[in-house]
Amino acid sequence: MNANTLFVAAEAQPLAKTGGLADVVGGLARALLQRGADVTILIPGYPRAIAAARDVRSLGAIHLPMALPPGHSPARLLQGQMPDSGVRVVFLDCPSLYDRPGSLYVDATGRDFCDNAQRFAALAHAATAIAAGETPLPVPSLVHAHDWHAALTPLLMRTRGLRTPTVCTIHNLAFQGVFPMAVAGPLGLPPESLTPDGIEFWGKINFLKAGIRYADRITTVSHTYAREILTPHFGHGLDGLLVHRAAVLGAIPNGVDTDTWSPRTDRLLPQCYDARNLAGKRACKAALQQRHGLPVDADRPLIAMGSRLTHQKMADVALDAIALALATHTDAQFVILGCGDPRLEAAFCALAQRHPQRVGVAIGYREEDAHLLHAGADMLLHGSRFEPFGLTPVYAMRYGTVPIVSRVGGLADTVRDVGDGTAPAARANGIVFDGESVEAMCAAMTRGLGWYGRQRHWRSLQRTGMQTDFGWEGPARQYLAMYGSLAPALAHVPVVDVEAVAAAPTVQPARGGRRPVAVPDAPALSPSDAGAAATPA
Ligand code: ADP
Ligand code: GLC
């Protein structure tokens, strides 16, 4: 039987996306496949996702050992292929759970679906059934759960006595899947796990805590974030448990899809360009200015924002910082693309109405628009209060757009500050600021605008960003090395570059300025935990 890895996730680009999770699930699976690994992605059967997949066929009914509302649709598995990469995708098809208006997690008014606990517990039960060999799919050699939506899987697998190794990747600790204790029984969760040492969390149940507690390895998506989440400030109430499990916690920084996000080949741009010849970027800037009704002028600096308009992304701070910058930098233009908090959306629209010649705002998100935004802007403003990785500034750098970021998480790892010298600091590719204040963000924009006026140095910043290697090659090797260390069958995956993979470092424990804490076995679970692997040998 072929060794293979099962990904479990709520999103996978290009089928279903609300943010970077989708990019990483789709991009990593593709990168692993390209290196000879056999990967299957299990996602919910959102109708639009099923319609966009290739060669979809039914694998038959699946039994989910949990209570579903009376009259719910029968659940079945569908198998198809990702339309771009050909990676095998399996859908948990259950229309009463996944066929509804709104986005993946919220209704049309922006409110969480009231049955999200059922929707994602069902996904974990489906993954467990696959791991247990109860479906026509090959039994995976390793199960990799992404974020809270998938994080019950290691617990349910352990409860079933399955020895298959599990990995839980934290893409964002702020989202944990916390639900009333009363749903635990109907969800089919083992009573022994409903303690503070299990998945209980302030009297409720916490899906992500299950992943952190019971997975054999926990990873997150940047080195700095891996250290930050061990502290109360960034730990969202789970820092204590993460410290407890620090010996199996590590970071594998994300990659980006360098084919999709490449100004040299991007068909969504009016004109392509590369680091040697940036002429096409002027055409992209003109197109972006035109689209937002701003005066078309190559010399006026254009600062863009493209992200969820939320507290995490400091959209509230950006609103005031941009208002301040409008007053102090009278030639600068601003374009904002995104959606999120309705009050912030309205406030950005009002700002554009007050400054129609200087501010363009598009509420919503279309992948095509994000490409033009990254290509046409001079700078990308991306403040975050916390940022596990932050793909957006990396996409911007690929297009010669200089990022202005806050020094947190992955942003601190990917963006190197230009400094205040007479020339950019060595290997500088952007502007970094500290803190969460309007003044700090505005001062960072002022610094950016200062460097923008010094053309030769600006080119150097742009080129350094464009030439930095952010591809999946390195991260994919690290994942393969980790999988191989957990599952002997996966150590023999016929990877394209076997020597390099063998030499790749295994996942690095987070550097927390302290010795890693030994992880004791998780609490016993019935019915058959005797053989369940607690932590890897
Ligand atoms: P996060 O996942 O926290 O939103 P990232 O920067 O890592 O942050 O990834 C964001 C991804 O989502 C990028 O692919 C970006 O183009 C896309 N994106 C940005 N804003 C939106 C939005 N409003 N809706 C959907 N996707 C968005
Ligand atoms: C999350 C994080 C983001 C990260 C993405 C992919 O959405 O907020 O920082 O890049 O996941 O890992």
C-alpha cells in the first residue's frame, strides 16, 4: 500500500478560501505532490468547491458517530482532484451542514453559523473514519490537521486507538473553536477528555486545544510566532498548554506559490515585468489608479492595503494613520481592498468619500483584484497586532511593492527594515515599526515615503524583495522530513531530491529562552487507548 498523508482543513485554494489558510493548504499539498509525496486533502463539501473540482465521483456513504439534527442529509464522501495541481481532494458531502448562503463560517449578516461545532466535528469524524480504514480510501500513514476546524481529529483518532501519527498546524491561535460544554456529548466527544487536562476551556470545549493536547507534533507557521505563542500576550489563553507541549512544538515557515504570484507571468496584469525591468509596473500602477478613480500619475506614491479589515490586521489603527498621512503627505494616494468588520468597512468608505482624489476603497475581495493591487502599488501597509505568518506582504514583495509592517510574528521574520542610514541596510526589503499606535504606523509611512523619493535606493529595496526566495521548496522539505520522522512509511517517499531532504533540518523546537518542557503522556481515554501513541518515540 502506498504511504500517504491526509490533510484535514476547512479551506483549500482554489476551491474554498477566506484567507491565507487556503493558500497554504493548497500550495503545500501541491508542493508535496511535486516532490513525489501522495497527499489527499479532506475538506467540507461546500457546493461551489465540489463544482470547481475535477473528476468528482462518489465513494459512498460514511457513518459519523455524532448526533445531527433530525432530517439532516445523509453524509457521503466524494473524491476528485484539485483543478490546478491534480492533488486528490475528498469532500465530506452533507448538504444540511455545508450547502448554505454566506461564507464558509458565517451567514450573510456576518454572524457565525450556530452549528459550526457540528459542521467541523463532522469533518474530524470523517477524517477519523478514513484513518480507521472504514472508507474506500487508502489508510493514511499520517494525518495532518490544519487549524481548529480539523483539530478534534487527533483526539478522535486516539480515542479509537489508532496509532497513525498526527500533526496539528496552528495557522492562527486567535481562532480556537470554543463551544458550550453541552454540545460535547452530541458531538461524540469522549467524556474523559472534557477536563482541564483535556479539551475543557473555562467551562466550555475548545477544538484547537484538542489538537494541541493530542497531536504528536504541533507546528506553526513562523519562528517568531512559535516563540510568541508561549507568552500570555500572544497565547490567547493556551500559552500554558503550549509551554507544556513545547518539546513537540516547532515552526515551519510558510512558502508562497511563486507561479501564481509572479509579475513575470501574471495574466491578471495589464503588463508583466520582472526585477530587471520594472517598466510594466508603471502600467499596473496606472491601471490601479484608474480603477479607483484616482489621478493617473506615475510619480505620486501609492500606498495600498489588502487584507481582512479586522482588529488583528490593525485596520482600526490604519484608518486613523491614513487620515493623518493624508494631511501630512499631500501627494500620497491610498487604495484599500478588503472586507471584515462592518464598522471599519463603513469608515474606510467614508474616508474615500471625503478624499475621492486620494483614496480608493473596494469593499469585498476578488483574487484578481489582489494581483493588480500588489503589482500597482508602491507600498503595502500591513500592520498586524499578531501575525502567524502573513502571506500578503510576501506577495507584495514578489511584485516589487515595498511592505510596511509591524514587528510581530512572521512579519518580523520576512521583512528586514531599511534602517535610517544614508543607504538601505544590508538585505533590507521593507519598513518595520513597533507597537500598535497610529503615530508609529504613520511614522513608518513617512519613512517609506522618504525612501521612495530616493530612486536608486528605492529600486534596491524593491529588487531585494523581488529576489528573496519565498518558494515552497524549503518548507516542503521540512514537512517531508518531519513526516518521515513520525511515520516510517513516509521516510521512504520517493522524493525528487532525496539527498537534500535527508539533510533538511527536522522541525525546530521553538526558542523560548528556556529548556523545552518534557511532554507527559496525555490522559487515558477509553475505549481503547492502550495502543494509542501519546508522543512519538
Ligand atoms: P490572513 O490569512 O490572516 O488573512 P495572510 O496575509 O496570510 O493573512 O493571507 C491572506 C490571504 O487572503 C491572501 O491570499 C490575500 O490575498 C487574501 N485576502 C486578503 N483579504 C481578503 C478578504 N477580504 N477575503 C478573502 N481573502 C482575502
Ligand atoms: C492565518 C494567519 C496568517 C497566515 C495564514 C497561513 O490566516 O493569520 O498569518 O499566513 O494563516 O498560514
